[in-house]
Amino acid sequence: MKSAALYITTVLIWGSTWLAIEFQLGDIAVELSLFYRFAIAALLMWLYVAYKKPDMRFSLIDHGFFALLAICNFALNYLMLYWAQNYLTSAMTSIAFSLLLVMNIVNTRLFFGKPISKRIYTGAALAVLGITCLFWPQLQQFDLSNGALVGLLLALGGTFVASLGNMVSVRNSRKQIGVLQGNAWGMLYSAIGLALYVLMNDVQFSLNAPTSYWLSLLYLSIFGTVIAFGCYFALLKNIGPEKASYVIVLFPLVAVTLSSFFEGFEWHANTFAGFSLVLLGNAIVLTPTKRINAFLANRAIAKSGSVPS
């Protein structure tokens, strides 16, 4: 029951954050918006730490991994995804991000030696084929100046960086580092890192933005960062990266639905085909081979109308 609640919370929040990001674009520089987001999140996390009073003392090596977590999960990946949404709708970015599932499994093999089953290759091939269908009109006119292709490359790059951050989170869990402690240090380091990035790149400081910007910022900081990451990393710790990645199959459904209503996201033949293939590929990746074989056997029995003796 606890894992189910964590799943539902993460899916609904992360599925809606893609639309919320749209309200962050245009008025204030992306880098500054992310600094605001993680500064608020870090402040909330450390207020909670002050209330709960967990042991926050860790080795220098652990702090190095907290900094790496900050870069991969809370800073660089979000910069790339925010940049991607300058070129793509929230629906398209969320679908591209769903390839995190495949990247997580491959990286789990590379970093932790977990074998990759044969179905993973099938699922990954379908997911890649789905992304190809989604962006087929742009791929036919391959040109890096094409906005959609730039957005796709940024989204995939941000997704890969996020996967590396997931591996850092798994490492921290194996070292018995709590989700609260790891996230608190990671968000603090991300806020500091983003502040340095803003200063070094001479980003213009501004507070001049509409109410929708500030409301979406609070939603992204509190729900999209503090609550959703807490739930997701708890899932990573409790059931492992493969099972926790089920949320990645589900939240694009929420994102695409919201984008259709609020952004006028248009469905075409390649969109239907691509989205379906991505979901099918991710489902195959996450479904054990025994369940797939049992499902196919039951379908064959149902079609033949026979009953097994």
C-alpha cells in the first residue's frame, strides 16, 4: 500500500510538472528560474531537517556524491530539459524523457553489474522506434538548426544525465544514506551550483514576472521537487530502480493529457504511433518474461476457444 501511494503521488505530480514548466519560460532566464526553484526546495528541506534532526554528518566521499547528485538530478538535467521545452511542447519532452527507463536499466548494468534480459533489447528498440515516429517530420529534414531536433537532443541529453543521478541515488541508498539526508544535501549543493552558474554567466537578476510564473514556481519547488523526489527516491530505495521506473511509463499519460487540453497539442498519425510504441517498449522492459509468455499463451487459448485440460 505504501509503494502504491508513492507511485500515484509521483506519477500525478511529475506528469503535471511538464505543463508547469511552460509558465517558467520567457519572462525570467531559465538558469535563474531553476536557482529560485532549488533555493526554495533546499530551504524547505533544511527546515524539515531542523525539525526531524537526523544525523547530517557524512564523509568527504559522501559529500562528493551529494554534489554529483545535485549536478545530475537537480541542476544540469533540469537546465537541459527547460531548454528543450523552449522548442518542444511539454507532451513531447515528457515522452522523450520516458526513455529514462531504458537508460536506468543499461546504467544499472554498467555501474552495478546487473544482467540485462533479452526483452530489454526488444523494449528499447520499440521505444527508440517510437521516438523516431514522433519526430519523423523533423528527421526527414535533418538539420541541427531545426528547433524540434535541437529540443529532442537537449531532452535526451537531460534524460541521460538524470539517469546518472539515479545511479548516484542507488549508490547512496546502498551506503545506508537516508532519502531525507541525501536530498537535503543534494538540493543545497544544486542551489549553490546554480547560483554560481548565474553569477559566472552574467544572467540578469529579475523578479518581474506574472502571477502564473510565481504560482508555477511554488508548485515546482514544493510538489515537483521536495515531495516528488522524496517519493521517487524512496521507491528507488525500497524496490530498486527497475520497479520504481514504472512511474516513467505512466507520467507521460498525464503530461500528454494536460498538454492536449492546455497547449493545444495536436495528435497526428505519427504521434499516435510514436506514443504507443514508446509506452509499449517501456511496458515490455518492465514486464518479466514469464508474464509476457503467460499473457501470449492466454491470448492464444482465448482465440482458439479451447480450455486447457
